[in-house]
Amino acid sequence: TYPIARPLYMYTDAGVIAEKQQVAQFIAYYLNNVNDLIGEVGYFPAPDEALQGAADNIKAAAGF
């Protein structure tokens, strides 16, 4: 019954990704699994294009 919706953002930068690969791995895991679980808590799934774009950016920054 919540009357509005807004995106949920996660932020990092290339320096953090370069120093701590576990951050990139966590974000990649999150992006790959979020839509499978998010409905259970009442949120709407993220658009596939947005998830893929974010996953591509993390992969590029981490060198996956």
C-alpha cells in the first residue's frame, strides 16, 4: 500500500573495486540474484537492462 516507488542504489568506485575484489564479487552476486528474491520482501524487480548495464560496469572495473 506504499503510494510511491523509487530505485534502490548501490554505489562504489573503481578504486574500491581495484583494492577489494570482494566488493566487486558481492555486487556481481547481488545483481545476478536480486530479482529472484526481491519480490519476497514486497519490492518490484529491477529492469533486466538496468541490471545488465550495472553488471557490465562491475565486470569492466573488476576485470572479470
